[in-house]
Amino acid sequence: MKNIQVYFKFEVNKVSFTPFRVPIVPQLKKNMILSMIEKGLRIDGRKPEDIRPIKIVTNYLDKAEGSAYVELGKTKVIAGVKMEVGEPFQDMPDLGVLTVHAEFVPLASPSFEPGPPDENAIELSRVIDRSFRELGAVELEKLVIIPGKKVWIVWVDLYIIDHDGNLLDASMLAALTALKLTKIPSYTIEGEDIIINKESAKTTLPLKEEAIYVHIAKIGSHFIVDPSLDEEVVADSRIAFSISRDGRIAGIQKMGQGGMSVDEIIKAMELAVTVAPKYFNAVDLVLNKEGNEG
């Protein structure tokens, strides 16, 4: 394993599995998918290392402080960021708060059910939240208004509106883009009251680190990136790596029921590191275009 920095700690035998409800794929389709991968192709014409086309629309929600709409193939996600004034955590009085929430819109998939977020939605939000926290992506110390009393709370809401596999990568792309676009409303302090003025000048949310996720599926003895829903269903095992812009591994999330050897994890990690710049380039391209137009 060359030029890969590991930025996290993990302990063996402390892995949780989340139920994954997906449509049943006929055995014939599974055999076809595996047969094509063995020839270096996939059912949608991609090579194993290819990601699907990416479309990013910035400032998608008018009422949010930052937002983005992302299409990764046919998977579609909306991310919105809201800034609110609140109280800090008691054990972190001099830090702002970052919270990620995910909602699986029932119309996005037959496997999504109405009601409160299920285990899969909770897992998605926690995995993304943890990645930002491990890297210290948002400079939470700069979000303090009155030390120990009032801070900015950054709410990142993710809405899955169409599910065709790899929700994690698509959601992370949307969340990162929305955070990079987020503007903090101006305010004045009157005693212990915070008066927010969203019509006046705003400052950019302070970010010091960036990360994306790269989702790898193992089918047979082969590894593919950005699996579609059909590929997720037939995969023997799946794993995702949170990768910083400078190539550090900030986290690993094991998904599905199958296992992987240490050598297979390293192989998947090396593949993920080579793919990560494609995601960052997609974000940079749309933000640079917006900056030039502005």
C-alpha cells in the first residue's frame, strides 16, 4: 500500500450491520453481472473503476444557507444547510454544533417506507457526520457567538429522492457541496439575545478539511466502484472509504453481510484512493463555474 495515510483508528470485532432491504435480483441477472465483470465490463457499459456521470446543481433551495442537488447516475440527492443559533453541548462549550440528518423519501424506492427514519437512514447520516467530525472539516470553534452560551448550529439535511444505488457517495457529494456554499447570516448581540439579519452581508462557513466517500463493491473476486442498485444487491461484500482531499483515509464503513480479508480491504482502499479525485474534480468544476459566473 503506497502513499496512503490512515487517519483513523478501528477495532476488530466492533462492527455493526444495518438491515438492507432491496429488491430480489434473479440468479440469472447475478450470473450475467458477474460474467460481464469477469470480462472487464458492467451492465451499464462502465469499466470496474468508472463512476457514473455526475450532475451537481448549486443553490438548489432558496431558503437554505447552502444547498446542492446531485445526480450520480440515476441516484438523486438534495442537501440543504440551515444555520440556527442555539446552545453548545455542555462538554464542548466553546464549539459550534454540526448535525447531519437523512430522510429517505418513500417515492424514491419501493424499499423506502413512510414514517420516521429507519436504521438505513440513520446509518447514512451518522457515517457522513462522523467523517466530517473525524477530519474536523468545519471549524466549529469559529462558530461561537457567546462562549458557553450561544453558538451556531449547522444542520445538514439530506433527502434521497431517487435510489439507484450508492447513496453514500451521492449524499456525501451533496453534503460537501452544500457546506462549501453555506453562508453564515450576520447578527448583532443585544445582552444575551442574538438578533439575526439574513438580508445583510454574510460570511462563508469556515471549512478547513474536505472529504468524500468512495463506495466499493466486491462481486466474486472483482472490485467495482460506484455500484448501481443491481450491483449492490448481488455484491458479496461492500465497503466505503472516507478520503480527504489530500489523500488521507478518514474512515471506513463496512456494509452488507459478506466479509473481506485484510488484503482485500487494502486492495479496495487503493482503488478508492485513485477514484477520489474524480469526485473532488466534479465539485470543483461546478463551484469554479459558479465563481466565474458570479
